[in-house]
Amino acid sequence: MHAVACLAGELLGWPQMASTPEAGTQLVRRCLSLAQEASRLNCFIDIFVTHAVAAAGLADAQPSGFEARPLSGVPFAVKDIYALEGHRTSGGSRFDDLCEGRTPSLLISSFVRAGAIVLGTTNLDELCYGMTGLNAHFSAVRNPLDETRIAGGSSSGSAAAVAAGIVPFALGSDTGGSIRVPAGCCGIVGFKPSHGLFSLEGMVPLSPTQDCVGWLTPSVSDAHLLFRVARGLLPNNQPVLGASKSLEGTTFGIFDHPFFAAEEPTIKKDFQHAVNFLRSMGATVKTVDGSFLESCDLSAAAITGFEATLFHRDRLKKNAGMFSGPTLERLRRGQAIDQDEYDAAMVLRTAHLKTSPLTALECDFFLTPTIVQYPPTIEELANDPHAGLSYTLKSLHATRAFSFLGGPIISLPLSTMIGFPTSLQIVGGLLDDIRLLSIGELISRTWSDQYPVRSRS
């Protein structure tokens, strides 16, 4: 069997090439061509043309009858915060020392061992400290749904590259919503696994306590496949576990809380539609007490600010002028967080990891909109120095408190009309990743069968 594995061909939402002796090379060259055609989106910082073509050639050279690896010949993109051999990891910044002494990313190695090919590194908010994708050093990432609008952040380029169809999947990272927000903005799936499930080795930190690897994909089935590959749960040609057939006995908690007050009527309407839809599938959906959200959000912000400032302490002392203005402002705010405030936040986090609010509120999952406003235009944010921070904080309020709880979270698109996407955030309990993915598959598949995604054109 040559190049692209059967399993990847069946599940990855991607036009696979015929199984020919040059299938992998054809697929890589197609991705490279698409990246060139979509260069105006500014998804990539570096594209590894020579490496990707050579790796595809090696996959194609496997002898007939060779048992293909699960992702054999499948190209993917990587947020430029992961250490790669022979590559300067920028973190979307001007610094050269961010991955000094760090070994190459273990997560990337797991996908490469499964046969996937790194196509290039993607653009992001500088040092992951923002939610807009407006980068002063590498320029703004544009949203494929509407190129005048932002792609969200901080995994901006990864989301845009998947949404534009350039690659079948891309790696991001999520500390307070940096996978889910761009997924929501670009109308694709974003998955953040349980904290601690995958190594952070070889990744530029923002907040080591809360940083989490993750990925962006066209579908939940793709996200599930990648999870099983990364966890070593997928021997060659072993089928992925299907989603359960019913939501009977599943309880979702929703919130009447300002954090999730949708600013756009369509977002509010689509979320209520989704709630009614889940009830029609047999699920229990109940409004629960969201009083824990503010303390989680504030504590998450304190931990992030304190740890980010600690990591960049020497750079702030010696080379503060190398940071862009918005990033420097957020780091300066982090310097104002004292040890007592940080320690109190860590105590609360430990308490919630031991006893999740999901358990206390007798829910299997929490359910919210992923984004509460449409992605603003790049021009809007560029013309107002305070607008980017305001957008970032609003976005974080809808996502950050759940990152603090440590469990898996997925964002599913509900509709992807030009410039006006809506999406659903589903929050699971710690280490309940496979059940969350299975539930997400069922919801996504049934939703799309009954309510086909609205046209992007």
C-alpha cells in the first residue's frame, strides 16, 4: 500500500489522492500549491518545501505490501511554538532563544512516527499572549471565511490553514482558549485535551501550569483519530471507536451568566437551537449555578500573568523593546501579580481538580457558545489600540475558566456563513477525553445531517 493510509483516507476530511506510487508526493505538492495560492491569509511563518517533498518521497518509496502507518503521507502544520530540529522557533516574536536547550516536541514526534509530514509552521499572536492573530512582527492572519476579519488567536495561522483547506490538520496550543477561539472564528473543530495528558516538552511556555497541546481539524472524527494516534491507541488499520448512539442519560449544564451573553442575535439563536436539538436527542439540559466562573477566570489570569512574566523575566530586563506594545503591556500587568495572589490561585485550581464543578453540579458536560461576538475586522482592531485587548478579554471570559478546570474541551461549528460563524463549546471532566470526543462526534454528525452547514459563498 502506498503513501496515504486507508484509515486516514477514510476519516480525514480531505480529498485523498489515488493509491499510486507517488500519492504522498502529489498530496504534499497540492498542499504547497494551496499554501502559495492562499498566501494572502498569512497563515504560515515558514514552509518546509524541500523537507516535505523529501518526506513524501520516502513514504512513496515503501515497497508494495508494506503496512502503512495511520497517517502515512498526510501533511500537517504546526504552530510556531514547538521545537523542531533544524528550525528556529519564533513564538511569533523577534527572540531567538525561546527553545534554547529544549528537545524537539514529543507530540510532533508521535505524529511523524505515525507517518504525518510537517508542511510548515504557522503564525500566531506574539508568544501566545492574545486572541486576535494580529502580529506586529509577522502581520495579521486573515480569516478564510472573510479575509477582512481576524482569525482569532492565539493559534491563528493553524486555524486559518485548516479552514482554508491547505492542510488536513494543524497543531495549536491552548492556555485559556487559544485553540477554541480561532476554531470558533474560522468555522472548524478545535480540541483541547485534558491537561497533563500530553507532554509539553519542546513547547514555548506561556503558563506551564495551564498550557495544553491540541489540534484543529475539519471534523470531530478527525480530532478523535488524532487523539487515538497521539495516545498510541490506534494500531495500523484498527477502526476508531464510533460515537454512542444516544444522548439518553447525558446531562449538560448551561449558564445564565454575563460571560456567555451573546452580543449577536444569531449566536444566541443558534445556541438555543443547539440546546433544543440536544434535548430532542434525549439529553437533559439544565441551567446551573455559574458563580464559580469569576473566581476561576481571575485565578487563571493570575497564574498566566505570573508564570509568563517569570519565563520572560530576563528578556523584560534586557530587551523589553523587542516585544510588541500589546504583549509588553500584558507582561507588565503580570509583573504586578504577587506571590500570595499566585499561591491562592493555585490552591483554588488544586481544589477544582480534586472536585470538579461538573461533579458538584451533577453534570456530565458544560455547554456554552465558543465565541460571543463575530470576529471583528482587522481594520477595526488596527485603528483602535485598545480594541484588541478588549476583544481578547471578552473571548477569554467565555473560555478561560474552563481551561482552569483542566478537562478536555471541544469547539464545534454550528454554522459558517461568511464572516458570521457560530459554534458550540463542550466542556468535559478531567481525563474524560474519549467520551467527550464520542459525544462530540454524535452531536456533530446528527446536527449536520439535519442542518447542513450554511454556504460560505
